[in-house]
Amino acid sequence: MIVIMLSEACAPVDRRRIIDTVQFAGTGLRVHTPALLSLSGDHKKIAALLADEPCVLDVAKLPAAYPRSARLKGRPRTTPVPLGNADVGEDFTVIAGPCSVENRSQLLTIAGAVKAAGAHALRAGAFKPRTSPYSFHGLGVPGLRLLAEARELTGLPVVTEVVDVRDIEVVAEHVDMIQIGARNMQNYTLLREAGRTRVPVLMKRGLSASVDETLLASEYLLDGGNEQVVLCERGIRTFESSYRFTLDLGAVAVLKERTHLPVIVDPSHAAGASGRVVPLALAAAAVGADGIIVESHHDPAAALCDGAQALPVGDLPDLMSRLVHACTAAGRSLRFETGDQVRGGGLLDRVHS
Amino acid sequence: MIVIMLSEACAPVDRRRIIDTVQFAGTGLRVHTPALLSLSGDHKKIAALLADEPCVLDVAKLPAAYPRSARLKGRPRTTPVPLGNADVGEDFTVIAGPCSVENRSQLLTIAGAVKAAGAHALRAGAFKPRTSPYSFHGLGVPGLRLLAEARELTGLPVVTEVVDVRDIEVVAEHVDMIQIGARNMQNYTLLREAGRTRVPVLMKRGLSASVDETLLASEYLLDGGNEQVVLCERGIRTFESSYRFTLDLGAVAVLKERTHLPVIVDPSHAAGASGRVVPLALAAAAVGADGIIVESHHDPAAALCDGAQALPVGDLPDLMSRLVHACTAAGRSLRFETGDQVRGGGLLDRVHS
Amino acid sequence: MIVIMLSEACAPVDRRRIIDTVQFAGTGLRVHTPALLSLSGDHKKIAALLADEPCVLDVAKLPAAYPRSARLKGRPRTTPVPLGNADVGEDFTVIAGPCSVENRSQLLTIAGAVKAAGAHALRAGAFKPRTSPYSFHGLGVPGLRLLAEARELTGLPVVTEVVDVRDIEVVAEHVDMIQIGARNMQNYTLLREAGRTRVPVLMKRGLSASVDETLLASEYLLDGGNEQVVLCERGIRTFESSYRFTLDLGAVAVLKERTHLPVIVDPSHAAGASGRVVPLALAAAAVGADGIIVESHHDPAAALCDGAQALPVGDLPDLMSRLVHACTAAGRSLRFETGDQVRGGGLLDRVHS
Amino acid sequence: MIVIMLSEACAPVDRRRIIDTVQFAGTGLRVHTPALLSLSGDHKKIAALLADEPCVLDVAKLPAAYPRSARLKGRPRTTPVPLGNADVGEDFTVIAGPCSVENRSQLLTIAGAVKAAGAHALRAGAFKPRTSPYSFHGLGVPGLRLLAEARELTGLPVVTEVVDVRDIEVVAEHVDMIQIGARNMQNYTLLREAGRTRVPVLMKRGLSASVDETLLASEYLLDGGNEQVVLCERGIRTFESSYRFTLDLGAVAVLKERTHLPVIVDPSHAAGASGRVVPLALAAAAVGADGIIVESHHDPAAALCDGAQALPVGDLPDLMSRLVHACTAAGRSLRFETGDQVRGGGLLDRVHS
């Protein structure tokens, strides 16, 4: 695929001329944004045609077909995505919280601990995709309301998964970042609709999705106009069965070469056991990921889902202080979220009132 | 999981007593149908409690948690699913047709050839899930209308994929069997809604779904009350890259042990090249599959998608006659669909008029 | 890789001139046989240089680097390998027998049944590669002697595995075909030495070897001068755990496109359970394999290794008659080995005397 | 498997009585060392029989069958393996050097840089297992001599691979640690013979070996009496093709739970590209590995093998200083090898003399 980058300041008349010039030089011309065109064809020939156009910043030949997620010359290495006080893609970001919203007390207790540890955002599922129809599927909309309350009390932004295209609107109203889960990474309908919102999206790599397929899936979001996309490696399916999934940190290194989208890591699902979560989280930071999303619970044994892999909230402070060193190894900083943003204070009092 | 089979003739009062008896003997009791209960617990203890109940046909201990798709003692090995004149799960069934509906002439030409070869159903995509948002995504509803016309002209039942939960109704109105594609096997929202229709469903195994996850996904359909479910092996993702996917015929053998649902095979996507389609189709019949679904085109080089793996329609008669022998090896018969059902006649005339 | 085929009748002076012509046109020129040269370089240029050489039959561009195993234009599709009265690669060949030689009575009982069923060769392990050092590792040389005796009594050729390079000589003395097991497919020392013998070799594909790596491994055998090589697909390692290995029949189809070496299939290790062996064996025949090698035992429950996957010898006749149909589907014949070659007669009497 | 740990000070008469007591309580009793017995059987029953034996330190039930590599209660978490001035398993160990010994100048230049960077050992291949018989296979014994010279000049211990069982003796004479490569992890003949030496062994996990199979393979070494075994994760084979192998750091976490053998990581083969080597090396340190073995070259573009993944030696100092932080994250120290051990000095002078 040939990608043509134009100056943002390119006048319409110049853009029109450029389009006229290249439209028959290749096939499948698309105008993704005023400054980004793509088509298939002979790179040399197209570059030659545009050699004298001052508006053209770059005529790049991509090895694959993802014009909007690809890292391009003359563009920033990473496009940060705001999440509360954090910018995912700049400082290292830690998102923590339970597998699912179970009840008010559980969520607020965990949210308080996440906040106290200095992590940057709260995660918890209100809609859970489960392998069996007979398992717990989450609280639904009441769960979203509890998430909104936790945000109100702690000041932490909240992240939650959406599984049904018909729920996108209500989810987008309640949370700061919508998660597309691994099982839905190729649910293109869901991606298209999430791409139409203007809420940041966290898109997990599918269990058997290649790096390139992951980037192509992100194009569904970007093509809809939603430019706030964060990718997440969460483990792939391989022959090994001594843990739950194979955390693919090599893919993180490759993604950071190929895309300007921030890339975070979920160490919990791969680990399958809480004792492995911290080591994998540190490895994720050391390999150069932009953050982690980690399942954490105040009472893992009682968790309604994935308790075995939940990091006790009491272990979050140690994780945070170790992450500082792993981030230093990777040449990156980790800023602790401080309490300044807590609106209203007295969180635990409120929780138990 | 413990599964309790009751006689269909069990009186409500007896069923009520049985439920009262077991409900505290285990956890998670579910009444799937009047004749099928499931719960978790101690198999011996529960079997003992029900030893004197004449209504109870079987108290089975399943190795996994799919009560409705599991093959049970005292039940037929296979539950046939009607598709036009065929019953998938009885005689070997051949479904053929193009990757996508491209236009009227293309579809009717291929449909005529499929019919002439003696195959049993026509497949073609109106809604195509594509890895890239910039690829051809199918004709949509006009494609469904062409499928209905092809059915009218040939008498062949038609099968097509649905990818958006909001399209289920319109698809169900136009076709004889709804396909859930491999990428959507864990799109539980789509499964739930397809389970609420009463149209037969062809559910493809996911690219990296285990046999047990495939059966659990089928429970979403069955749990919704749709009992007409056919499974389809279509190749899994492995390290091998000399073809497109690894066709997993061992999984077909395992599925036939574990489920009463019919199991067919798609040899086309795994093959990735048309010369390998016939060998893999024959292998599928020999291993004991209940049928195949094969991509076929009258002009593969001009196909809008997956042309490389499309079997030329001229090769269908040879495939059919070879399948007879492979079916014989597996101890099964293959009945050619005859022309009797063609309503209206003069197909090719109509096509080109 | 560029491969240059010469006429077998090419005069030395002509061959010398051809070599002089091409040796600086590419790199890494190798003279594999008097009629087969290979080098890396520009195909067009090299073909042009040789355009007027009457000795040159073909200048082929291979997608991969296996000049001697590759199927070449102007050469037979398959190079048969003699095994007793059979030629592997012509009629479909059935090799059967126990996982390991356990004792004289066991081996001769099974050999008699294999013979009676009309199969073509006997397999049994004298040296067993086992995952644990604490498992049964075979009888060693006494096992080889029993194999030789079984051959003497039944007339069936025998196939056994070699695992130690230092045992090749003694194994080659006792058997008709040496097996290189899957775990040793990249034990290049063993391959090199087996390539120096003139005993036919059955080389199994490694658990995670690609098709191309399998062909490259066979080059170690062929490069040593041993041209009697049979490949064997036996299942690869994937995420699926409901059976033992994923039998990769798609790879058989690809191998038959790429190599002139015969390709057989071991359905037993993939199956992991005897009830799946016959279906997978039939699928192997239907996909176009040149034969099967199947574990079979007269008393599977008592077998010292892999009893769960051993086909009871009583099931061999049914397998043979079903294979006839599967072979017909694939356009190939299956000739039953008759009793004519039994030297000495009275097999069962002798066994039990 | 039941493992019985005895006190090292157990008197022969007591040991004899213990053996008599348990030998019929289970099956397959083995006396691995005077202090370590194993058998299969009923854990409770065997533990009860030994309840009053003061010599018995532990009666452990292992989930798998590797009595000698398993981490056992009352034993050190890690058994260090000496390598020059380092103890692999204590401080973090860095082994670096070229894919293969190419010539004296190349090896000594790289060795000097490895030493100068503060790494702990030199690696380089004299015997190379190559997928194709037509590739460069190493210098052989002359390469070993160059390795010995590099050790003499730098004081660095040297590590090299052995691929042929007949070369073990000569390799053991020249180097400080023998490497068993990934392709030979199930070459049990080679493992058995390496187990008979008393030279430390670095055993790489196979491309598709499970964690448990890796530990079972190490038992071949330990069972031969060689207790100086280091394991190495180097990437597994999966569907992903955007890099060379999938580095499986989750397996490192699991190995550290299950075995007392040190576990190091080779980030180079997985990376396949030098820019990914440092990130993966840091991740290995952060996840808790005991060291790394990294391919490094002074002129990667000219390397005879694997140049694309060779870290330029000029990047080693930066790697070392980043590793310090990653080790801190994992709660471990990294000690730089200082120049004190250089015997004879004047390395570069000598190299170029």
C-alpha cells in the first residue's frame, strides 16, 4: 500500500490537483483524512509524479494495508490518548481493577485501593463475554452506574468492555474508555460503531490475531473517525498449557515499530495465576509497552470471575514501585497519580455509609 | 457437569419432585428443556438420589459443560437439521457456491451449475466480514434478494452469513440457513440473537477455538431455543504457512464423539488454493463429516473475494462422484439432488434474459 | 534457488562446459548428482546463458531451497521406494504393527495378523525415544533380532526407528526401512549418517516443522546419496488438546505438490485414541497420501507403550476394506499383500511352539 | 509422582529400611541419589508409612514426573551453576558473542568487547545445526581452539553448542559450558551423553516443547549424574510471523515456580531483528530470568549466520546499564564482570599481532 501524507495546511486546490494526479496511477484511492491518502500501485512511479508537490510530506510504501494506524515518517512516534489525568502513550499508564463489577462495596473498596496505589485508571466489567452461556455475565447497566460513581468518588477515569453493538451508546455515556475485548477484535460491526463514537477505545488483540490483523482491525475504529485508540496485547493461544495464554511481548516490540497507536499489556489473562502477574507486568514495562491493565481484587478468593489471576489490591503498591525501575530500564517515566483529583474526599467513609 | 435426562412424558408433578430433590444436592441447577436438567455436583450422590425415579432416563456426568450439545445415552447419535430436501446429519450434504454474491448473472450461473452437479444447497455471502475495512464487504440486502431468487429458480436452499446482530431478521427472512462465521464464533450477542430465531444455523468453529469452546458457543444457540444447529470445521491457525489454515479433521472425529449436532467441513479456506480443495473435501467425507461447504465459482480469476481457493464449477461433478467413494469408506451414503424440485425451469434462459 | 536439470546422457565435456558457464552467474553452485545442479542467482539470466545447451532439460526456479526433494518438470511425479513386495509411492501401502517389540510371542502374533489382513509391512520399535528417562526405552538389539525373525516367518518387510547415530549400522542390518522419528527430524547428525546407508528411510515430520523444513531435512538424507526416502506426516503441535496431535492433511496435499518423495501418514499418534484411528487413516488415503503407518496390537490394554491409540489387530481387515474405497476416491489402487511370500508357513504354530 | 527426600546424613541402614517400606506401596521406585527417591502411587498412604522416619525430610506429590529438576520443599529455590567468575542462578548473568566462530580476528574482537562491557561469558558456535545441508555448518574443532584461545586472552568462560554425540568429549575439553540447542532438546542420545560429563550444560527449550517436556528432558542430564544444568527459553513456534519466534516469558515465570535449575533467556532468535533484542532482554530480566544469552557481533552485516538479529557489540554497554534497572525491578542484582580476571592483558594487541 502506498500512503501519501500531505501538509495539514495544504490548500484544497492543491489537494484536488494531487488527487487528480494519482487517481489513475494506482487503484483503490482513498482519502482517509484531508492529510492522508492511500492507494495500491507502483511506489516509484507515484513518488515521481508527486516529486514537485510542496504539499506532499511523504509518499510511503507500507508493507501492509493499514494507512491510519501505521507509524509514518514526519509524524509523532506515538499519538497519546487522554485518560483522566494520564495520557496513554506518554508516561507509563497503570489501569487496575476487578474482572467484573460485583457490587457497590466491592467496586468502591477496590477503586480506593487502586487510587491509593497511585494507579491511573479503574477497570471493571459490567458486560462480560463468557465462554459458557451459563456463567455470570455481569451486572449490565447497573454496573455502569457503579463505575460512574466510583469515578465520581475517586477521580479515576474508568474503562469497561462493551460486547453488544446496541450497548455502545449507554456505555459511552458512563465511562472514559470503551474496551473491545479479544474475542470481539474481529467483530467488525462492533468496531465500526465504536469508531463512530468519540470516546477513547482500548482494543485488545485477538487470541489468534496476527500483528497485522490487529492493526487492520484498528483501522475500523480509525476509519470511523475515532482517533483515540489504544491497542492491548493480552496473550495468544499456543500449544503451551502451563499457563492460560502466551503473553507475546515480542509483538509489543513489533507493534511499537509499526504503529503510532499506544500499546499496553494485560498481564493477567496470560498469567492465569496471581503470582505470575507482577513478573509479567514488569516485563511488559521493560519491553517498552505504554502501560498495563491489570486485574486486581480485594478478596480474590471471592471474586465472581477470574479470581485465580486477580492481584490482591495490597500488592499494587509493590507493583507500582517495581514498575518505576522497569520503566527506567525502558527509558520511560512513571508518574504516580496523586490524590489531588479526588473530588469530595472521604472515599471509604462514603463507601461504607 | 451433571446432566439429568427425563422422559419426555414425565408428569409435571414428577418433574417438580425431581427438581426439589436435586436442587440442593449441587449448584447451578438449570432446566434447559422439560426433559433436560443440568447442575454441578457429586455425580454419585445425585445419581443415588434419583435411583428410584422412573421418569429419569439418565444421570450423566459430562467431562465439560455443554448439556444441550453433548451426545447423551439414550438419545440419537445425530440430530438431523433440515436444509431443503436434505437432512444434514443423515445423508452426506454438499453445499456449494461463491464466496460472495457479486451480481445476478454470476449467482444464477453458479447456482445452476451447483444444482446440475447434484449438490444440495447454495452458499454465497451477502455480508462479508473482511480483515480490512477497505475491502469489498458484500452487496448487503440486494444480495439477499438475489439469493432468494436463486432459490426460487433452482429449488436449492440457500445459506448465507450474518455479521451484524441488527441484520438477523432480514437475513432470516431470505435464506434457509444462517451462517455464523469463524470470526464471530465468540460474538455471543450474535449467537444469542440467532438462537432466538427458528432458522437453522451453521456455526463455524473459530480460528483458535478449542473443540470444547466450540460446543460451548453452540449452547448459546441452543439455550435460546434454536435446536437446528450444524457445526463446521474450517481450519485452525497454527505455525504452518504453506497453506491458509490447518484443516483439523481430528477435531471432526472428536466432535462426532461428543455432540449430537451434525458436523460439516469447509475445505476451501484451509486450502487457500483450488487444487487442494478436492483432496481435503474427500478427506472430510472419509473422516466421517456430515457434509461439506465448498466455495465454487464459474470464473475464479474474476471473483471479488477468495478466487484463489474457488473450485471451478466445472469440477463439481468430479468432486461429487469421488465423494461417493469417500462416503462409502466412512459407511455413509451420498444422495444426489435431482432436478425434480426445480420450480419454473429454464434457469439459464432466465438468467440471461 | 535455481535448479538445473541435465540429461542423464549428458557427456562429461558438455557438463563441464555448462558448469563453467554458470559458476560465476550465481553463487553457491553445487553438483548434487551428474544430472542435478543448483545455485542461487538470477533465474532469467542463468536460463538465457543455457538456452542453447541441448543437454539442459530444465532451468527451474524453486520457491525454496531443496533441489533434490523438489518435484521437477520432466521428472516423475513420485519416486517409488521399494519395501518388500510393495513400492511405496505406487500402490497405497499399509504398514502396521505395535508401538514397541515387547517379546517374541507378542511380535509374532501381531505380525501374523498384519500379514493376514493383507497389509504390506510390519512396524515395531526396538529403540524408543521417550519424553522421560524413566520410561520403557525398548528392547534394543534383541528387539531387532525378533523383527528379523518376524520378517523371516511372515515375509513382511520390517520398519523400525533408530534414535542413536551409533546404532544405524546394526539397525540397517536387521530391517528393510529405517525410521527417523519426529523428535529427530532436526537431528542432522542422525540424518547425515542415515543418508550414508543404502537402506530406505522413513522420515517423520517434526512436531513443529514446517513443510519446507521437512523437505530441507530430507535433503540431508538425499545429499548423503540415499535416494530411497519416504516422508511421513504424523500430526503437529497446536493449541487443541482434545486429541494428541493435529493431523495435518493439508500438509500432505502441499507435499504432494512440492516433492517427488512418497508421503505417508501416521494416524495413530495424532488420534491418541484407537476409535479415531480408522477415520483418520481413511482421510489420509482420501487426501492422496501414498500409504499409512498404523500402530496395532493384539492386546492394546497390555501394551507397554501407547496402548490407548493402538488399533486392535482384529480391526485391520475392516480398515483395509474401507481403505479400498478411500483410495478409489483419490484415484489410486490398493493391492492386498497375499500369502504367497510367506516363507516356511505355519506361522502361528511356530510362534506358539 | 511421589518424591521422597531423605536427609543427606541418613544412615545406609535407615535408607534400606525406608526403601523396603515403600517399594511395594507404589510402582516404579527409583533411587535417583542417596537422598532422593521417587515412585508412583498413593501419596497419602506412602506419607503415612513414612510418618515416623526421622530421616525423611519430605514426601512430596509432584504434578509431573521430574523428580530431580523439581523445586522441592526444604531445598534451595535455585541451584547455582558456576560459569567462570559467575554463578548462574545467583547474580544475573550475561552471556554474549557471535552466532558462530568465523575466524580468529572476529572472535577475539568480539570477545574483547564482551569483556569490556562487563558481561560474564562468551558464546559462539563451532558446530552449527542448520536447517539446510547446504548452509555453513561452523568451523568445527578449529573453532573450539579459537574459543579456548579467547578464554585464555579474556578470562571469560566460553559456551558452545554440541550437535553430534561423538563430539561431546572434544567440546567438553575446550569449553566451560556445553549448549544443547533447541532442535536437539529431544535428542535423548545427546542428552544422555552430556549427562555423563561433568561440564555444565545449557539446555535450550525446544521450539514446540512444553514446560513439562523441557523439565523431563533435563532429567536425562540429571539422571546421568550431571547436576550443573541451566535451562534456556529461546522462543516457541506459534502462528505469529512478524518476528522469528514467540519469546515465552510466561514460561520463564512457570519454570521458576517448578524447578530449582537456573533459567536464562535467549532474546536473539525470537527477535529476528537486532532492534528488538534489547527490549526483549530487558523483559527477560524483569520477568525474573537468571540471565540472558545474546548474539552479538562487531560487524553484523558481514556475519556468516543470523546477522540480522546480532546486536552490535557497541550496544552492549547500554544493554548492561539498562539491565541493572530491569534486575532491580525483579529484586535481583547484576554485578559487572571487571577486568581483574584478564590473564595476560594486552588483549587487542595480541589479537592483532
